[in-house]
Amino acid sequence: MRRGGVSIFDVVQTVSVATVVLWAVVVGTPAEVVAGKFNAVLKVGQPAPAWEGLLGVDGKRHSLGDLKDARAVLLVFLSNRCPMTRSYEARLKKLASGYRKSGLAVIGVSIGHSPTDRLEKMIARSALSKYNFPYCIDLTQQLGRRYGATCTPHAFLLDRKRRVAYMGAIDDNVDPGKIEHHYLRDAIRAVLAGKRPEVFETLQKGCEIKYLAR
């Protein structure tokens, strides 16, 4: 049985895995580059892959270079078909509005190919949920591959020099009333203060990103 393009099995499997790996984090002060424990492509401390001309739901093209004045950039891979994405929408909007004046820029990117991930559906979702950040589409899936994104939502925080400062989960519980560790929020605060996050990598949890065969 499927709902919104995601099977009930997918959701149960995601939640059970999230429960098992709840405490799977990398803690400490990273050196210039720290090998990714949960990411086969990126390492914390290395230059972040740039993006160019991604089409947004606002009809504009968005590039990392447009955000040169931002003190930190949060890139989050999202998907309309994913219940986990919907569960985290309010938290992402709160981060975007709460730290905008401090210099944080947020961008959401969808790389899915399901009918519910089409641009017209993204436009509707952004309007319905009142996204306060750009929501872009990348049908090539190249950005996801370059970042090693494996699920939605999957967060990547870039520092002022556009190095990867944090990557992984937004927090440790899909239920906002049961959160004990605000990984992404704490990382944002550290980066905006010119520091390295104490926790700089966590095991992401969410709906699997299905990459097309190349």
C-alpha cells in the first residue's frame, strides 16, 4: 500500500532505523578535513560543491554564488513524497526565519523523479506550507550525488568559506515534542559564532533518495 508515492513499509523502515541509530553521531573538533563517517562522498572541512542556475518554485534561477554575503548556507534535500520532509517543514522554516538576520541563508532542493516531485507539485507544496526559503529542482540529480545525499531531509551546513561544517540529520526525533539533541540548530549557532560545531556529522534519517541509473 502506498500513500503519496511512499509505501507504508518505507515509512516504518525509516522510523525503525532512525530509532536504532539515534545516537550515531561524530563529536569533537574536526581538523581541517575530517573523513565522513556516514557520507561516502563528502568530508567535513572540505570545500562544498557549488550549484548553478537551479530553477526555483519562484521562477528564478538560484546559485551558491548568489549567497556570497551569507555567513552560513544551509542546503537541505527535500521531497514532496516524503512524510519525513513534511514533518520537518515547520522546523526548517523556524531555522530560516530565526537565523536570517544573523546571516544564514537556506535553500531546499528536490532531486526526485516521482510524479509528486514535479515542479508544479513543488510550487503547490511551497505555497501550502508557506516556505520562507527557495525551493529548487534538480532533475539531473547531480547535486545530490556530489553531496552524497541519501535521504530526505538531508542537511548540509556550509560555513563562511563555503566548507562543509555539518552534515546529517536535523535533530534526533521526528516528534518535535521529544527532541533531545538539536544537531543542526546547534551547528548553525556555532558556525555563525565563527566556531566549529561540537557535533559535526550525524547519521541522516528519512526517505531514501532513488537515483536514476547512469
